[in-house]
Amino acid sequence: MFAAYAARIDRDQPLNGLELGDRPEPEVRPGWTTVTVKAASLNHHDLWSLRGVGLPEEKLPMILGCDAAGVDEDGNEVVIHSVIGQTGHGVGPREPRSILTERYQGTFAERVAVPAWNVLPKPAELSFEEAACLPTAWLTAYRMLFTNAGVRPGDSVLVQGAGGGVATAAIVLGKAAGLRVFATSRDEAKRKRAVDLGAVDAFEPGARLPQRVDAVIETVGAATWSHSVKSLRPGGTLVISGATSGDRPSHAELTRIFFLELKVVGSTMGSKDELEDLLSFCATTGVRPVIDEVLPLDRARDGFAKMASGDLFGKVVLTPVS
């Protein structure tokens, strides 16, 4: 079957390790099911995998891709929850977790095998392309906002780095939930798009906000860390799920954190129950993922290059080659 896969690890030029071509059919395991992929979406995790983060060389070649929607063996339209138990089972309370492409082949292929536990019904209201955007970036944003930041309608939130998948999702979800959302971006066009999606206003990175916020959604890391901390009200919460600009800020702002009793919360992905809630939220409210571009799988390299350059707003989706 045709697939996009990591053939080599290159930490400096990750796209050098990306190959497109034939790979073996998914391995059949007890308790697993094979899903025919109708759409899959790119995440920064896929670039990090090509750099060897979470993907050791002995696991190569590895089909990339965490997210997908498709049709299961019984003809049901489904969405895949991409957090897989390390022993190959659903993630229960005592099961160590991994993610597709760390131990098991991913979704950038015609078919993918996952534990039956990891398959959820796709709401009829969502297209395959829309549903495929949800299990990583949108689920991460959902958990950051509603589980780890604990914000409620009427609260204020700063979303750093508008344009990325998680940041875009946080703006749309926050608006739909009745939050007062501010956003930042270096790009004027992305700031305008953020406002169009529901942000009250959007600013250049580091700009002073009209008010201090209840929570900050942080995925950029070192470049925006100081601004994130300074933008919080006393007792506010900074939730971080990524560090695309680096994980060692020059100013940690420790004095401000303890003096104002700020909370810093790490957040990774989300649970199957949260994904089920997110699917229902989108189906009932009309909220839809922001898709930058839909490409055929044989143009996966173009999608990876676009994500690596940051020249996108929302998700890049791959569909099987017809």
C-alpha cells in the first residue's frame, strides 16, 4: 500500500528522512482493527519524529501520521484516538501510553491498524477531512482549555502563536465556549484571521494586552514565555503543550510566578473520553476545524514543507491517492 514514512532520522534537515512509496499492509493483532483511511492530518509531532524525537532508529521505517478518520472493517465511519497503550492495548488507568508512530505504524497510508478500543464513531455532521483534524491538535487544545486551564464562559484567555493547529483550535473552541480570547502572531495576516475566527483582538508577540487574562495557552515556548507569564492575572494559569521556539526561555520569571501565585500546568494530548466530548461539541455547535489545505497523499512532502516553514493557518490534511 502507498504510504508516507520515515526512512531515516535527520535532526537538522528532517524532510531528508521522508519517503513516499509502498509499505506492507498493517499487521493483524488480536483485539485490533484495520481502518481504511479517508483523511489524515499533519502535526508537528510528525516533524519531530523525522528528527528522532520519540522515534528510535531501530523502529524505522515508520509510517508517519497520528490522526485519521476512515471506515472500519464493519463499514462504520470512525475517528482514531491516537494515544496507544505501550503494550498494544487501550490506555487504561495503569497502562503506559505512547502515540502512533512511536511504537506502531501511523496513518499516512491507505490503511492503518489500531486497537479496537481506540476507534470512535465519526459524527455524521463532520466530514472525514474535518474529523481527521481533531484527535491531536484539537484534542490538545480542548484539554488545555477545559481540563487544565479550567476556564469558564466569560473568562479571558491569551493564545500565543495564532496560525498553528493547537492555537487555531484554542481560538475557535474558546470563542464557541463564551471565552474572551486574545491572540498573538508575528504575521499581520494571521492576526486578522485570528480575529475573523473569534478573537477579541490580536497583537504582535510581546505586546501589552488590554487586560490581564485568566489563562494562557502556550505552544511557542521560549520566544513567548516571559510575555505569557506577564500577561496573567494573579492566580492565573499558564498551560503549556509545546515549545516550537525552544524549551529554555532566557527569563523564567520565577519571582513573578511565586509572588502572584501563578499556576504552570503541562498538558499532553487528551483522553478518549475528551475526544468523544470534542466530537460531540463540534457536531452540536457547528464548530469546525480550520483547514489550511487538503493534499493527496503523494504530495505529503509539500504539506510537510509548509508546516516546517510555518506558512499555514490551521491544519494540512492528506487524502488517499485515487
